[in-house]
Amino acid sequence: MTNFYPKSVLLKSLKDAGLPYTYQSVLRWEKKGLISRPKGEIKYPDRSWRFYTQEEIKEIIDIIKKVK
């Protein structure tokens, strides 16, 4: 079974990796195509909630380390 984590875990993991970015940065990276949208996304008409797997969090950290 795959565990999904909220954005707070993603942001803490980024900070722990020496990459203290905001959630707005994550959304900007998605729009630029740097990272892909998470698989765990719940969409509503007026908003969406994103949940990340541990693998996605690690992948995002690796990508951002290479780019920054």
C-alpha cells in the first residue's frame, strides 16, 4: 500500500534537505514542467488537494538539487 503525505511533509522534507522553498514554489515548478503533478490529487470545482508519495518527495528533492 502506498502512503500519501500532505504538502506540509513535502515542505519539511525540502527544508531538511537544505531547500527551504514555499508551496508557491512547488506550484511554479509544476507549471514550468520541472516536476510533475502528484499522483494523489483530489480535485474539487474550486480547489484541489495534493498528496505526495515518499518516492515523489524524493524525486522532487533530487530534481531541485540539480537545478538550484
